[in-house]
Amino acid sequence: MPMDGREASDGGRGLHAWRRVALVATWMAAASPAHAQDTGAAAASRNDAAILGQSPTSLRIESVTTRITSFNQFGFGYQSKAGPLPFGPGSERAIILEPQLQVVALQGDRFRHVVTLPVDIVTAASPDAIDSGQRPPDVVSAASRNNVAGTLGWSGTYRVDPASDLTMSAGLHVEEPFRSWHGGISGSHAFAGGDTLVSASLLEVYDWFDRFDIVGHREGRANRSSETASVGVTQVLTPGTVVSANYGLTVQTGELGNTWNSVPLWIGERGAELLPSERVRHAFVARASQFLPWNGALRLYYRLYLDDWGLAAHSVEGQIMQRISRSLYVGALYRLHTQTGVTFFTPLAGPEDTLRTADSDLQRLDSQTIGGKVVLDVPVDAPMRMLHFEVGYERYFRTNNLSMDIVTWETGYRF
Amino acid sequence: MKPRLSVAAFAALACTSLTGCATVPQNRRALLADPMMGVTDEPLDAARRQKLYDTREGAAGGDGTTAGGGCDCQ
């Protein structure tokens, strides 16, 4: 079950909103007359740069971060044929290794680049059977030995003025038999001395992939496009409280399935999954972060999702952090997700149905995640500023027979 | 599940956040700079968690992130 790695580039699209709030505040403070001494220091620094011959447009690496995550998945779903019964749910067993790399570089005073490279190495993925040499390829029952998917994403953030940022992003995702391109633009503007940050973004994703029938015959190409527009606001309420809210709309058109998913039919056969060719999705997200007096922090998250396939979902998450020392803190998280199924989900469809899916991901389900992490930030001497380590474990499980153990390890170098 | 109630609760939270007009001075923002205080996860952590949920649940997209893609997403 390969996953699309494009999102990593969006996750690394510059700084998080709260960090931008803090940075904008710092910039505005530095630019004010009350900080004339700081301005003088900056001028001296520029003179040093001129003396040393550094170009104002040269790149300076700010951070390099690597993370590797393993997903050990167990479960069954009707979309899989890899089961003991021809019309029962099949195995969704998979092991996924996901290395990620992110490099953040500054160019001059105003330009920040973020390059991300996530890769998925999947032990069970039907597409790999396509290139097995068999004719016709068996993308279903051989259900696959391994598959590799990767994404290269870039985003560049230009600081227009002390209160405004403009970000452009682009990326390519490669996965057999799938190609995807994305591009986006976003902007943010700070008000009230940096206490309020308003942002907006547009994102276009175009997917192009091979079409197969449910027994593995190739049937040409298919494509889909996804357009997303979103707006958000982040607000500093007190010295220890920050909240944010976001609304986004996504419109997808084209082939919205993987084309080889099958649905058990009551006539004793399997038929193709039949999905609408358009999907309109709405999501509302609220976040809050509260400093706790015992040197801890509480982070809350709520997401409401609605779409025109009849799926509504609520997701809530809480994370509590506790600082142990200046360089060490620990965290624990709990997430609960509940969703209604799409209106045309069925584990046993009729042959004349115009819409049908047996994909367990689109079924009514509840899922939970519990986990914890340990984070260590160690100050070091120049040229580096900080070494960053993080190790975490999560257990994901849901009501329709899927569970996963997740172990993640991150190493970062801050310059 | 009552979506209308949830929308109302969300709108109330959004309005509450927008009414935070009192400026927090620059020299009182040290707590906000603590990595524990981020309202979102660290970027790579957020990316891998989003991928997990987008590909295992039917509710991806909408909030400024991608939706669909990969060979088993709708």
C-alpha cells in the first residue's frame, strides 16, 4: 500500500505559522528605532560580509534533517484479493520504510529554500507485479513484493517586507506506474505587531498513471487533477497561548481510484470499483498550543471534514509535552478519528450498480493513535549550532481490522 | 455526529481567536519560541503522519494539503 510522498514538501513549505509569527515579531523589533543598537550591529555584520567578499545571494545551509520511519501493518480489507476466501476481505499486510530528508537554506536576507526528499519502500504493493515479466501481469494475487516511491519537493519563501511572505512550491512524485506533479503559491501577512498572521494558499496537483483492469490487464493511461485553496489565521493570545484556524476546499476531477480495486458482487464474481469522477472536499482545522506552568505544553487539534461522497469525519488530537531539562523533553499523544462511510460503500454489490466500492478506507470507521516521543536538542560549537535527535513510537488501530506499529527516528543538524 | 454543531463550535473558536487584540510584547514571547509550543508538528514528522492518515482514512485534503495521489488513494 504505497503512500504518496508529495505532502512532505508541503509540510516543509517554509516555517510553520507560529514560527513565522515569532520571526516576524523579531524582524519588526529589529527594524524599529528602539533597536538602533541592533541595527548598528547588523550594519557592522554587512560590512564584515563586504570585507570578506561574501555574495549577498550566496546560499547558507540553515538545517539538514533526516528521518526514517517504519510502518508494520496488519489487517484485512475487501479491496484486497489476497485472502483465503474469494469474496472475503484480503490481507493488507505491509511493511513500509520511509526515509526522509529536508534541507533548509537561506539565500541572502530574504529568500529561504526548503528541499525535501521523502522515499517510500513498500514490501507489499500491487504495482510491482506489473513489471514482473508475466503476461498478463498479476497485479492482484501476486500482490507484490516491493515497490519504491519517491518525491522531490522544493519551496522558496521570499520575505516581501517585515510582515509579509510569499512562497512558491513545486515537486515531482515518481512511483510505478504513477507520476505526479504539483505546484503551489501561498502568502502570509502579519498584523498587530506580529500577533496575528493571516495566510492563504493555492495548490495544484496533477496525477498521471497507468490504468489496469481488476485482473491486471493494462488499459492505457488515466489522470486526475486536484485543486486546493485554503485560508488561515494564527493568533498569539497570551505569552503562553497561540491558536490557529484554517479552512480549505479541494476539488478533484478525473480517475479517482487506482483502477484495479475490485468489489465482491452478489452473483459470485468480482467487479471493478466504480467511483464518481469528481470529489469536492471541505476541511476546517483548529489548533491551539498552551504553555503549562510546570514547564510543559499542551497542544490540541480538531479537524472537521465533509465531502460530496457522503463522508463526514471528525479528528481530535491532544499532545502533552514535558521538558525534563534545557535540552530534553518528552511527549505523549492521543488521536481519535471517526468517519462515516461514503454512500456507495458495500462489501457485496450488485452487478448493475453504477457506483460501488469495497475499499475499507472509505468505510465507516473509528481509528485511534497513541504514542510517545523523546526529543533531545544538544547545543554544540560552531560551525553547527545544535544537534537534534528524536525517537518516537506510535500504535495506530481502527475498528475495521487494520493496525500498525510505527517507529520513527530523526536526526537534525542546525547551523 | 452533528456537523452543524461542529461548524458552530469551529466558528466560535475562530471568532475567539480573532478577538485576541491585546498585543503581546516582543520581550514576552520566549515561551512561544520553545519547540514544544509549536501548534503544528515538526515538518518531517507532520509529513509522515499526514501521509499515514491520508492513505488509511477517507478524509484527506481540504486544509491546505494535498489530496489523492499514490496508487491507492481516492
